[in-house]
Amino acid sequence: MSTTDIDTEEGRGLFAWFHTLGRNGKRAFVGAFGGYGLDAYDFQVLPLSLFAITAYFGIGKAEAGLLTTVTLVVSAVGGAIAGVLADRIGRVRTLMITVITYAVFTVLCGFATSYEMLLVFRALQGLGFGGEWAAGAILVAEYCRPRYRGRTVAFIQSSWAVGWGLSVVVYTAVFSFLPQDIAWRVLFWTGALPAVLIFYVRRGVEDAPKVERVLKTAAARTGFTAVFRGGLGRTTLFASILATGVQGGYYTLAGWVPTYLKTERGLSVVGTGGYLALLISGAFAGYITGGYLTDTLGRKRTFTLFAVLSAVLIVLFTQVPAGANGLILLITFPLGFTTSAIFSGFGSYLAELYPTEVRGTGQGFTYNFGRAVGAFFPTLVGFLAEGMGVGGAMVFGAVAYGIAVVALLGLPETKGVELR
């Protein structure tokens, strides 16, 4: 690296990571950021509409929880397929396919005439939802310098909070002005927004040149089973368990907080939106902070720190006595912070665990395996809530973070490594 490069890089301060991406890397960043943010938007319209959907179709808490679970289970299939595609046809093409898929089926959910139809459309939405993150995160990671990889991919992760926040704003507006029987449908129809992103990705985003050459030579000699052979088998096992723990805890929170605030804390649509705004603000701050910490403390220490804090805070959040909503308000921001900060290291860590020719397959499988198994936590909470109440059942989500800490014992530290 030349002296000029070093001066430019160091002189940019907190955003040096962005300026070192280069022109094509910056375009890839914008495409991946938009894709994951809109992915979050299309996912969150279900939890936000769950109260209205439950009333409209006359279903119980267990059936409501199944809508989230089936999305996440099928997302494992979508993630695994997208991972293989990313190693075969490239990261950018795979990104476009996944965005189109989740946008189309989110819109179709709004036309469902029965619970069963909604369940099917939501499952198919999971195919695109599961694959988008893997393709986008790898695309950007392969443009990054090692010293900045953690924070760069964490900024991609932060777009989840942006999409989540946008969904809450639209939800608050739609449900404030329309009857809830039609409002939930309109909210799903707004899921067509991601289609706009396709035009940008198609025209301005490319795979990293070196990666493209590697994939062309490796495609014929690698396959899905490669991530289970040799030393990679152990890595895939423990990375899958890590992803299961982190996502089991998170989806318990994301899937049930709106319902918990309405049914057990007695908040209105506007009141719920206010609490969610704090939760999302904490999430955005957590994603960014976690990214810098993962480059400073290392991947494993950052995961451990935020797993412990998340477990403690989710218990505190759900066990606040009745009538003490002000105390919940104080816990909401740090809860959003810790449960999101733990995700910041995933994109860089999983990319560093696998060589280029199977990076998409490895990252797509492990992260989405975690989604699929972690998805049973919201369903379990739904069953337990029938006897314990939503708040009491949500405590089970803390167990998931303990699973994540145990999984780290079987994985190496990868801070600062060059991608293989």
C-alpha cells in the first residue's frame, strides 16, 4: 500500500472503511444495504399485523406463531439454495433473484383469503428472505480490507433496523387511518417496494473481480457437500449452532413484542409504535457499535459479550410488574441495542470461516440453518403463552443465547485474517 493510500485511509476517521471499498465496492455496499433493509421491511409486516391477522382469521397464539416459524424454516431452504447459487452464478445475480422472490410473495400475502393460503404465501416469501442476506453480505465482504471487514459488513446488518423502522412508520400510519381488517392487507401490499432496488443492482453492481475468476474455475469441482467435508465439517456444525442460538433469541423478541405490548401492557397502536421506535433505535446503534467492537475485541469476545447482555435484558423486559410501563421504556433501548449488536459480526465471521469457492454455500447454510431451528422458539413461545402468558413464555428466548455461547467453544477466532 502506498503512503498516499495510508494517509487517505487514516484521514477518513470512522468512515475510512467506506472509502477503501473503491467505486465498485461502494456500489455493492449500496445494493446490499438496500436489499437487506427491504428484506427486513417485508419480514416485519407480519409481526406488526399479527394481532389483526389473529382476529381476522380467528386463530390462536400457536397458529399465529406458526406463521413466523414457517417463514424462518423455509428461509433455511432458500438460504442454502441461494448460497449454492452465489457460488455458481455469482453474488449479484443471486441477490437480484432473492429480492424479487421475497417482494412478490409478500404482496401475495395481502391477497390471502384464508389462514392456510397466508401460511403458504408466507412460506414461499421465506425462500427469498433467507437467501438475500447471504448473497449481499458475502458480496460486500469480498471487497473489504481485513481490518475493516467487521464494521463494513455490520453497516449492512444495520440496514435491518432501517427497514424495520420504515415498516413501523408505515404500520402506524396504515393502522391509524384504516380498519384493521383491511389495514393488514395494505401493509403487505407495500412489500412491493423492493422491486425498485432491482433496477439499481442490475445496472450498477458487480462481483469482486478476483472472486469472479475463482468462482468460474471452482464451480465444476465444488458442491453443497463440500462444507461438510474435512475440517469444514466441524466449522459448519458449530457455526450452525451459533446461528441457531442468536436467531432463536432474536426471533422470540421480534415475533412477539408487538403482541406482548398490546395484550399484556395495554398499549394502543400509537403507543406500541413509540416503544418499537426505541427498540429499533437501539437496534441501529447496536449494529454499528457491534461492528466496530468486532474489529477491536475480536469476533468471539463480541458474540459472548452481547449474548450474555441480551439474555439478561430479555428477562428484565418481560418480567416488569403490571403498571410499570415506564420501566419497560427504560429497558427497551438497551434491549434493542444488545440483541442487534450480536449480529454485527456474523457477515464477516462466516465469510472468514470458508474459502472463496464455498463461501456462499457455507454462509448461506449455517446462517439459515440457524434461522430454521431458531424459528421454533417463537412457535414454542406461542404454545407456552396459552398457559404462562406472552411475557412469561418469552423468557425462554434467553436460553437461546446460552446455546450461542456454548457453540463459540468449537470455533476459531478470525479477526484480521485475509479471505482465503
